[in-house]
Amino acid sequence: MSESVRVRRRYDGTLRRQQAAGTRERIVAAGSELLHRSSIRDWRALTVRAVAERAGVNERTVYRHFVNERALRDAVMQRLEEEAGIELSGMRLEDVVDVAARIFKHVSSYPIEPRPPLDPTLTEAGRRQRKALLDAVAARTARWPEADRVVAAAMFDVLWSVASYERLVVDWQLDRKQAIRGITWVIGLVEAAVRKGRRPS
């Protein structure tokens, strides 16, 4: 008596994997969209609940793809780098200018968050510093377009700002002498460029 052999069909999870990948993509895209509503430095809106609502899924679905909110934010950060077209891994010295341009172009697509007002004394000090820089640059760039003079003066202002010094000391952990040496080195390079008539390109 012959027995019929039942052949079990091998399970193919391709469709399920595709659906899962699509859901993950929708979640990450939702996170990116939420960030584009505010300053790029303001990540308070990027919560699991907000992303789930934006993506049209429940919070449990988000947690199936990301173990916690930090993992979700890391994935969104990676997406922002992809949107900006930058690859930090393996970056060469020759790539730095292009990467910087790509970063700032991407950042410029976000709203600028107004800064809290400074003490009037600090506001006036900043105004006097900007005027002094503009006057100093103008004295050596009579044939430059006004816009280029403003850019050059603004670069000096950024370089000698307290925020630049603090970033070197806090984030890069340079000591005070190293921070001052680095900043004045770059200021000297910009000064030399201005004296030689090299306008911002």
C-alpha cells in the first residue's frame, strides 16, 4: 500500500521582510520630517510617540524596530547625514571643504530658532565689535563687493567669538593656550587672504 508523501512548502519570509523594511523606512522618514519643522539643534519633538503618530503606526511598532528612543534618534541622525549627502567615514582632508558645504546647505533648509535676547551691554558690545571688523576689512578691500566684505568681517567675528573658544575647550578638550593658538592661527590665515585680495569663493 503506497503512502502519499506530503511535501511541506518552505516558508518564504521575503514579503514579511519587505514589509518590515518599509515600516522602518516610514518611521525614520517620519522622524526626519518632524525635525524639519524646527531648528536642527532642537530634538525635543523627536519622541517615540510623535514619530509613531507621524508614521501612522503604534508605539509598539516603533519599539519593534528600535529598542529605545536613543536608537531611533541615532537612525534619524544617520538619515540626516544621508540627506545631506555626506559620508564621515573615511573622509579625507581634501573632502573637508565639500563636506562642510553640504552640511551647511542641509542645515539651511531648517528654520532658524531665534536666540534669547542678550543683556543690552553685551548687545552693544557685539555691535561695536562688528562695526570695528567691517571698518578694518573695508580699509583693505575697497574694490570688493560689499557682500564679500561683510562675509570676511563675519568670519573674523565667528572665529573670535566666545562660543568658538568654548567649543575648543569643552568639546575638543584643548587647554586655554592651545585654543587661543588655534583660533589666532585661523584668524591669521583669513587676514592674509584679505590682504592678498583673495575674496570668499
